[in-house]
Amino acid sequence: MTDYIVRAAAADYQIRAFAATTKGVAETARKAHNTSPVATAALGRLLTAGAMMGSMMKGADDVLTLKIKGSGPLGGITVTADSSADVKGYVNNPMVLIHAKPNGKLDVSGAVGKGELTVIRDIGMKEPYVGQTALVSGEIAEDLTYYYAVSEQTPSSVALGVLMDKDTNTVRQAGGFIIQLMPDASEEVISALEKRLGEITSVTALLESGMTPEDILKSLLGDMGLQILDRMPARFHCNCSKERVRKAVVSVGRKELENMIAEGKPIEVNCHFCNTNYEFAVEELREILTECDH
Ligand SMILES: [Zn+2]
């Protein structure tokens, strides 16, 4: 996998910028969840945003969660990421099939519908930081741009894209960028950036033409004093394990466990994030019951 995020600044730190290539992230998610093309695009876009937004956090244990709840057939999308750009996620209804838009593009907004976007940052404080805004289009990038403006008062431009290979139904390109204006940004910098952003085609078209995340940032900010700060790998990664799932089974309580044992059949527990199934034999359930204190 060659997925990574580039972090950069421009115009003497009046602008900060992130750009990512995430084909591997989106394709790993597609395979894990067996998602339809439109579900792959929606999930891949939110995973790409999650990886970049995760990389903005500082602590090794910080966790970012992005949740989209929509009235459309996808039902919802959940993504979590950490500060090293490990990201995982799922859609509620992975098999959704929906007509493409008249221009041939996958209808992500139609699959998402109307609803809300919630951003939760757990950075080790007593309470996590939670922000929520209404979806403005359901295309995800625009929804995050709106979220940043309204909930965090940070003018931002978010672009996200997933391009499917129509023959194989696998992910051909995925990536995105987030460009943010710092509070001290001058009118000059703002209008120069707006002009550049207005000229850009889709991010997947840029990746498809062979451009790297660095190239994309150069094309946007190259004449504005772009400084590439670092480059960080991104990957779809779930930290579930049988041991972690076992703790969840312990927490269901004595009565429920006794019922499961009485059924006399193994149980299967599914990790929503990576779709891995963990099986617990009746014998294991009996053992878990002895650890149960409620
Ligand atoms: Zn998992």
C-alpha cells in the first residue's frame, strides 16, 4: 500500500494544508465490507477525510470519530481515526444500489440523503469534543467544509474523491485535500487561494493524471510559499482482537450469558468496523460466565 498524507503550510502559515492518496484505504474497506460502488465511494470519501483529520490530532491515544446519519438508503456512515492516520469505518447498508447521476457519476448525495454530520474528538479530556452540523449536500466534502465553517469557525476547502474502475468494480483512485485559512490570513491570501481552488478539477482526475498529493498542493499553493512539512502513511486498520471482543461478551451480563449457554450453540460476534467475525464456543462462554460479576 502506498497511501499517505502530506501536511503542509503556505503564505507564512496563514494557510495550512493536507493532501492524501488513499486508494488502498478505500479498496481495503470495499473488500472488508463488500460494498456496492456508491457505498464504496461514500465510505472511501469519509475514510479519506478521517485519515487527514486524524493526522491533525497530537496525542497517540487521541481518537476522531466522524458520523453521518442520513435519510438515504445508506442509512449512515461511521469512521474513526487516530493521530497516526490509522482509519477504519463502515456504512450501515453496504449493498445499496442506486442510479448514477445524469453525468454518470455515482450519486453519493442520493445514497446519503438529508441528515447530519457529527465530529467527535476524544483527546483525553474529561469529555470528548463534539460538533454537529446539518448535511448541506450529502456529498461529504461540502458537508465537512460547512462543518468547519460553522462549528469550528475555520474557513476550509475540503475535496474528497473515489474513482471506481467500472470493469472490475474496484477502487481505481481515492484521495482528497483539506486547505484551511488561519485567523490571521490576509484578504490577498484569501482571494489568491479562492482563485486557485476555483480552477481545480476533481481530485480523482488529478490523481488519475499521475499527480501525487505533493503535486496537488504545489498546483494550489506553489506560488504562495508552499512548505511541505511532513509525510505520513495512512492505512485502513482495525485494532479489534478476540481478547477485546471477549471483554464485550463479558459485559453482556450473567443472565444473557446463561441464555446463550442454554442454547447450546457457539455465538458469533461481528466487528462492525472491519467485518471480522469472532466465534465463541459454548465452553468459552461457560468460562466467560465465571468472570461475570453482574
Ligand atoms: Zn475490527
